[in-house]
Amino acid sequence: MKKIKHVVAIVLAVLGIVVILQNTESIETELLFLKLEMPLAILIFLGILIGFVLGVLVSLIFSAKRKRK
């Protein structure tokens, strides 16, 4: 089972690297009152990272509520 997890992790890492290498062009993004210019790969990575962090936080909140009951 550990080997399967390692293989999946390696495949996902390689796919992530491929996405980053294919999206190096710079784009302008408006974020609230800021205009930022950054590579598309960084914007995609930040979006995924924020989504992951929010998912973990929501999961922790719901698990804490279940333990109280």
C-alpha cells in the first residue's frame, strides 16, 4: 500500500511540474485593489494552495464539532 501512495505522489508531482513548465507566460491579475503581474503557474499554484488550506481548516472545524457532541 505504501508503494501505491509513493507512485501516486510521484505522478502528481510530475504532472504539477509539467503544468508549471507549460504556463510560464506572465499575466496581469486584479486582486481587490491591487494589480499584480505574475506567471500563470504561480497563480494556479496559489489558488490550489489556498483551496487546500481552506479544506483542511473546514475539516478541522467540523471534526472538532463532532467531538464535542
